[in-house]
Amino acid sequence: MSAVIAVTEPAVDLAAVKNKQHLAWSSGDYAVVGTTLQIVGESLCEALDLHAGERVLDVAAGNGNATLAAARRWCDVVSTDYVPALLERGRTRASADGLPVKFEQADAENLPYADRSFDVVMSTFGVMFTPDQDKSAAEMARVCKSGGRIGLANWTPTSFVGELFKTIPKYITPAAGVKSPALWGTEARLRELFGERIESIAIERRDFVFRYHSAAHFLEVFRTFYGPLHKAFAALDADKQAALAADVIELAEKFNRATDGTLVAPSEYIEVVIRQK
């Protein structure tokens, strides 16, 4: 009989992946892009049916879109991210609007809060990018009260942004063994992540529409300010930069529904409300 040799997959260095991601999201200036997504935070807060006085945690909050939406509804909001510069942008926005929000640096995979301490825990296009998906989902569930709600806005795999994140790895080799962020945009993966903690789950498919002067304008903004794309371009030589730029413009035009030279490109995402047991 021939022996069967077991092949062991190499362990994924999630700490190294997280460090690279931190550098990516700290580069450029995500707030320039993030500010345009404000409507998503407003829609999610309505889907969550927020009540004044509820304690709300925004995880991987970026520059605070959902944070501000919750604060406008008189909630007691804690806004967290692991990029200090983004928290500062959120703090500036809250101050300008006169909204009392607590901003704290925190890792989505290791939230510094007691069990069941928030009525609502939410994230818009944030927690989906953590390298250890199971750990970040477990942390969101841990700090959410029994009967509380977890709210998410996640790009789907076939969306404009989902396709963009399939384009970048053609030029920059991704870390082996790390699951695609776009899996958070599927019901099957969400049920895997939150499992027996789910009392109920409601999912609505929505579009966020990117509106820019042109596909070239979209490319200019994203390669300058959107961390992952900014870092990708910085790592390539001139020829590969030109090829990546051409691919991004082609992708933008694929989703573009405008006929006047501008860019009006819908990108599908799922709006998720999980009620916790």
C-alpha cells in the first residue's frame, strides 16, 4: 500500500497582513472618498431603526459616516478605527455639526469593550476588510447586547468595488490564505461568521452610485486617495501603472450608465441587520 502524505497549508501571518493593511489605509486620504458615501450610513441607521439614547458602536468607522448618522438620531455613539488620522477627520466633522461623539482608536479584531455593552454595533465598508474575519465578527457579536442589532453595509463580490478588488491582485500578489473581503457581501458567509448568535437576519440589496466627472476622474481620485489602490500604484513600475490605470478605467466604463461623458456607476452592496440572540 502506498502511504498517504498529508499536505499542511502554511499558516497565515495575520499580524503581518494587518500591518500591511494598516499602512495601506493610512496612505492617501480615505476621507476624500469616504465622505461621498454618507448616504450609506444614513440608510443603514434607518434600517437599524435607531432610537434616541441607544448606545451605538461604529467599528472600522473611517471618517465617520455611520457615526454621524447615528449621532444625528440622538444616540450615544462611540466611533472606532485603527487609523488615527481618520478618527481625527470624523472628530472634525462631528465638531462642525455640534454632535457629541466619543472617538477611540481600536482594533476591530480586539475591541476594548465589555461583553454586551452596546445596543447596536455597526460597520459600513469597514469590518469587511479585516484579515481575521471570524475574529472581527465574534468581537462585534460579543459587545452587542442580547436582543441588540448588528448593522453592516458590505460590497458584494460582483459589484463595481468587488470587481475593483479582483483587478488589483492581477498586479499585486495578495497574501496567501486570506479570505476575500467581498465574502462579507454574501448571506452564506455572514451566516458562517455569526452562526448561532443570529436570532434573525434581514438583507437588502442596494446600490451606491459613484458619480464623478469621468472614468478618468474616478481613477485620479482613487489612485491618489484610496489607500489600497494608492499603495498598489506606488508599488508598480511605469508600464504596470499604465496597465492598471487602463484596467480601472475600463472597469469603471463597464459599470457606467451615463452617456454624457461623466461617470454614474452603481456598485451593489448589501445592507444587513442582524438581531442577536
